[in-house]
Amino acid sequence: MDVVVDLEHWRRAQRLLPILIDRFGVSFFVLEGGGLDDGRLARCAELAGDWIERRSGRAVDDGGRERLYRMLRDRVTERLAAGTPVRSR
């Protein structure tokens, strides 16, 4: 049963994370020195986890929240590598 829950959460995350990145903008996650802001990534991953819990009716465990964080970090990194412009804050 755990695998089914993980797959449902993963499917929702695949749709939600790009929406959050578009909403906040890549610049939101980038520090002035060019590194990624771990605090903002973590807060956004928590937001995604909370939303997924509400929509699915099932809790996102700590491992799921860590996967959300890594997925979000990877997506932001991919956009930066693709040349998405970064506005200064």
C-alpha cells in the first residue's frame, strides 16, 4: 500500500512543483551569490507536501517531504542550467 501512496504523491508533485516554480519564479530560490536558498526551497517543499496531503487525504511522510525538496531543487537547477534569467532581489 505504501507504494501506491508514494506514486499518487509523486504524480501530484510532478504537476505541482512546476506550477510553484512558475508562480514564485526561479529568482525566488536563488541567493545573491548564485547559490540556492535552502530555506526557501524547504518552505516551498513543505507547502507542496501540505497541499498534496489535503488533496489526497493521506499524510506525506518525512521521506516523501525529503523527496519533494530534492525534486524541487532539481527542477530549479534544471531551469537555471537551461538559461532561465534570474532577476536580482
